[in-house]
Amino acid sequence: MGFSLSPLAEQDGFRLEAFDTIGSTNAVALERAQAGDPGKLWIVSKQQESGRGRRGRAWATSHGNLAASLLLTGNFELKTAATLGFVAGLSLADALDAVCPAAAFKVGIDGAGNRGSGKSVLRVELKWPNDLLADGAKLAGILLESTQLPNNRLAIVVGIGVNVVVYPDDVPYPATSLMKLGANCDAETLFLALSDAWEENSRIWSEGRGLAEIRKRWLARAAGVGSEVAVRVDGAVLRGIFETIDEDCRFVIRDNEGERVRIAAGDVHFGAVASASAE
């Protein structure tokens, strides 16, 4: 089975370029934008050799995993376009619900971190600002990049990387893959569902007009609400309790002095990991 778009995505004018191996799906999407592509273009691959994550970190995608980037163009403001990361997270979570329902996972992790051999209810959660967790371990990451186009138009690339069969073991946080969790799902099947789920969530978003509903849906799947958190911001570490995300999708904590702090960008660590990883 090769990569394909859902019928709904095709009807809405989305296009697809699929590769067996690629340097970076985001880089190719940005190249297409600079060459005049009108957008609504998905670039996908099962292997990415020179991908990148937030803050320029390397993000390799081993063969069989999913690397997908969506190019969009328009007159929207950068601040509004930045909230597409939340649309992407919701869309990926919905896609996983569709093709990897809880009953498909043969190995679970209970609340104490113990593995069981029976079927389980998998916890798929969204971690601010750009990760998707499965039972507390990183399953996927999202990266938004942009470039200015003529006539005050903006190109936004929404990059999504999912550990389908392989996950990195040289990272300072727990990671996992669909295969490790026992799910029988390949990159092609997941992308088909993702292209469909994007349609629903992007229509709700409606170029930012529906952000309140996106925020509500995102919070319903958010990881760590009410938990201890440490956030690294420009070399400093802020600690407190994660309360919510605000109307602009900023991370809101109540610090140790009882003050509410809004954070626009930073690296988030929850619970016990907060002490070890944030310093």
C-alpha cells in the first residue's frame, strides 16, 4: 500500500507528493513554497535523513516511521498561523483514535508504570506545545516553520513526525513507538487517517476564527493539567502547577509564589522528570 489522501482531502483540493526516502519533508515543502506552489500540499515519507525538531534539534525518521509536512499559504498573520500546531496535534490524536483504537494495543502501562500483557486503554495525550504522548512517552512531534511570500502572503509548513516502528533511545525523555505499544498500524494507514482528520479540525479552526473550540478540544486531551511542571525559558527554569492554556494558546502555570505566569515558548517537563531534566 502506498501513501494516499482521504477522499475528503482530495475533494477539498489537497495534493500529495510521496517519497520512500527524503532529506527533510519540511525543507522540501518550504522549497515548493518559494517556487510558487499555492499550498494545500502534503509531502510525506517513511524515512527522513536530515529532519529537524524545535530549536534546530536533529529529528531523524527511521524507515517505516511517518514524516509528513503540510504546506499552506495565505494572508493570515504569523501569530494566528502559529496555532496550527494545536490543530495538528488534535488531528494526529484523532487519526490514532481512528486507526489504532485502544483495543488494538496489546501492551499497556498502568498508573504505576508497570507493563501488562493484556489489552489496555491507551492514554494518548497532547503535550504543550508540540508533542503527542502515548502512556507518558513521546510518540510524535510537531514543528511549524514559515517563510514570507510576495504580496504579503505567508507560507506555513506543518511538520509531523510519528514513531510508527522505531523510536530513539538516545533522548533525555521517555519515547515509544506504535510497534512497541503493540499496535498493528503502518505509516500509510496512519497518514490516510491524518489527512482526513486534518480536514475536520482545520475547518473548525477556520483561519483562527474557531480557535476557542480548538483550545477546548486540545485541553480535553492535554497531558499534565494540574501537575507539577518545570519549563525552561531562555536558560531559566520556571516551576509551578500547569493550569491551562490561555486564549492565545500560551502555557499557563501558577508558580511557587501563587502568581499566574503565561509562557509563549519553552521546554516543558512534568512531575519527577521536571527536577531531573529541566536543570
